[in-house]
Amino acid sequence: MCRFVIYKGTKPVQLSHLLTRPCHSIINQAFDSRLRLDRRRPINGDGFGVGWYDSVYDEELGSQPCIFTSVTPAWNNVNLVRLAEKIKSPMVFAHVRATTAGTLSLDNCHPWSYGKLMFMHNGGIAEFGKIKRKLIASLPDEIFNWVSGNTDSQWAFALLLSKLPNPEAKRFNPAVLQRAMQETIAHINALSEEYGITEPSLMNFCVTDGETVVATRYISSRTDEAASLWFSSGSTFSEYAEGGHYKMSKTDKRENIIMIASEPLTFEKADWMEIRTNHMVVITPKMNLLQIPIVDKFYVAASDPAASSRGTEFAAAKGFLSPRRDSVHAH
């Protein structure tokens, strides 16, 4: 099971507080997850990546994110530890990889960037080889030539880029990013249906321009559960006890920090809420968090009894589902 974490804050965070110091950080989850269900791949050792935006705009540096990736196991990379202690950013994407598609190479490590945009994925597009040629045929030459890896995830990002009026824009309206994300999922579903693919695709996608974040918890099924996704928000995210024990604190009603993660970074029960299946989460530039249903033939309304009876076997068998909140904190 790949895992990712997103941090957006009104103030920059030192990367080590997300990646290396917490006892249940995404890096530690990569080799010692208390929630791991994927016994086929007991560790996420197939590379990692972290991307971030500068705290203050510098004309010489530009507005594009900086991305550091490696194919070495994240927990054993001394350069990551050094960088994490010396870099601060208000907008961070981090990802640890367990290979499901594509070879082990830097080109296949998430996240990826194109202009000001950054993207990563947790999940898998079912039988991607069947639809790959037709998906690629729909891309403009410039975006096709930009792709350097061979994963379903990077091609999905390329498809999303092709849905934007101007993927090289300096600023993106949140509604434009939302629409591009919905059209990307719809395009993949249409191709899967055209080629008779019945296995569900797990599409937990996330994209940001450094100001807006759009993330999805999605599966192309009405009866199966999606890959896990959680969010936490508050005023401060800090260590409250030695040994890397962190918690999210709320000192007032303002949201200074919003985090989205495949697996909770803390075991404080009140810290994390599960994102609904087949919903899109939008973090606006003003730090509002919205959950928007992705209404298509796979959508099941919350009022429908079927919404609470989605089967967990498919996602769990692939290692993409962690226990629900009540069982998370029993460890």
C-alpha cells in the first residue's frame, strides 16, 4: 500500500515534524505500520518523494514546487533527514511507494510537478495496459512528451493536465481544478467501460497549485470501499510527549493547519476524521475544507443504506484500506 500525506498551513512547517520526528510519521509507516493490512508487501520500500513550495515568493526561483525523490527506502535516507531539519514550507506533499505498476526508478516516484502544479496518487487503475494507448492518444504533444515514467499514476496526471484550459497558468481557480479532477476520473471510467474492464479502479488522486488542494477518495464501484483517506485540522501540530508523540491542538475556531493522509499520523481519537467514499476534498486558499460528492453511476448517497455496507475485501486485499476510526485507536 502506497501512502501519502498533505500539509497546508497558514504558517510554514518544518518538514521533520511531518516526515521524520513523529513516531507514526509517513516515513515510519513505510516500515512499521500499526495499521498495515498488506501482507504481500510488508514494507513500502520502493522509493519516496516529498514536494514543497517556498514560504516566500522569490522571482528568481519562480513559483514551481521543489521535489526531492529517491528509490532508496525512506527510513534509511540520511539526505532526507538532513533536508527535513532545514526546510520549512506551508504546502507539502509526501509519498512512500510500494510498487503496483511501473518499474523502480526516480521517474516513477511521486509526487510529480508540471509548472506550478503538483500531483500524487494512492491506488491503482485496473488493467491500465488495456486503456493506456487510447488514453495517451487523447493527450497534446507537449504533455505526452513531458511524461518520463511508466506508471498509471503519472499518465493520470498527464490526463488531468490535458483537462485544464492552461496547465502552465500562474494561478488556478479552485473550480477549474475541481472540474479537471472530475473529468479525469470520468475519462478513465469511460475507457474502462469501453474495454470491458470490470475490476474497480482505486483513484485517490491529489493535486495542488500551492494554494488550493483537490484530493479524492474514489473507487469505480457501488459496492466496494475505496482506499482509506483521513483529514485532520486545528491550530498546531506538535510533540506533546518524548518519543515523537504528536497531536493536533485546537486553541480557537480558526483552522491554521489542514492535513490529509492515507493513514492517520497520530493515534489521538479526536484528531482524525474519515473522508467519505467517492467524495472530493477541496482545501481553499482561505483554509476552508469542503467535501463534495462525485456524483456518477458509482455514487451512493449517504442516505442510502448501501453507503454504510460497502465491502472492504477488495481494497483490504490490495493493502489500500486501514481500519476505521474506532479500531484505529485500539492499538
